[in-house]
Amino acid sequence: MTNAFPKKPGGGKKVFNRGRFDRGPRRNERIKVPEVRVIGPDGEQMGIMATRDALASAKSFGLDLIEVSANSAPPVCRILDYGKYKYDEDKKSKGQQKSNASKFKEVKFRPSVDVGDYNTKVRHSKDFLSQGFKLKLTLMFRGREMAHQELGFQVVQRAIVDLDDFGSVDSPPKLAGRTINAMLSPRAGKGKKKHGGSADGLAGDDPADERPFRDVEEKISIP
């Protein structure tokens, strides 16, 4: 049976041009514009130069000519060690990604939260603050729960009190639509001392501590 699809030259194997996948800035001979503004190895301004002269200057230092601002007129280039430049840029990028990913943690409550669930959420909150995360406390009302907003505020305020040794209030509890939000920042040097400890001092140690939760359950009947 004849193959209707002719083979590609080279036995059908794909040939990859590694240079196409280098996503770094243009440098050295890859800079094709006729002239560039040059910043020297020590950060000094060397002015506008013909690209070939700028490249010759970079080579005289044993360094690379790296385009750092392609949209300028003319483009701005720096004379640097490309390996060190790329390492610093990668390190900066990873640090930024880590920072963005760990800005804060969120713990969600309900007005009718029971004592056991509340204690668990408080312990998790202490863990987050101990690890240096900012903490967002969120409580959402549903249906007729909105008629008892004061009980939702009691739950959030109680959590803030129980977390006082671990976090300070950046933004006090505020109602936005059907949600109460509060933001806490970790206390320097205090949270880790109690990290992983018992739940002493949490709601549930004293029967009176359960009263806010009992009130919610008695006053709000959710179908």
C-alpha cells in the first residue's frame, strides 16, 4: 500500500533551533539596531554609540552587551556579565512569585459555627500567623442570617481575641454585602513560641464560651 503522505526531508524528524527558545534579552551580535544608549559596567552613562562600537567596548571589558530597554529610542543596553545578570533576574522573579503567592491566608467562618469547628479554624489561623502569613478572617451570611448580623460580628471578634497573641488587627471587622471581613498581621517573635501548642484558652474550655454559638443556633433556623 502506497503511503499518501510523503516523508519530510531528514526522515521526518523535527529539527529544533535552540536559539529560538532563548527568551532572554537580546545581547551582543543579536542586537541589530544601528545605535544604542550604553550604560557601563559600573552604572556610568556612556552615551549613544554605534552598536558595533558598544559591542567592541563590552568585549574590551570581557563582558556582554545586553539590551535592557528595547522600547526606548534608541534602545538602552548595559555592559554586564550575562550569566550573572540572568541569575539575578531569575532570583528576583522567583522571589516575586513567592511573595505574590504568600501574601495572605484566608479562614472562613459561618455564624452558626459549632465550638469544635471554631477551635479547628482558630488553630489553623494560629499556624498561618506563626508562619508569617497575613490572615484574612471571613464570615458569610446566608438567607435569614442577615437579620442577626451582631452574632456574626461576635464570632469574628471572638476569633480576633483568641488570636491576639499571634496577630494584630490591620483592618477591624467590617460588613461588605453579606460578608464580614477582618485582616490580621503576624506579631513578630510571638506566634512561633506557641506554635503547635494545645488549644488552651480557645472557646470550649469554659461552657460560657459556647454561648455565642448557642445563641446563633437558637435564633437562626435554616431550612
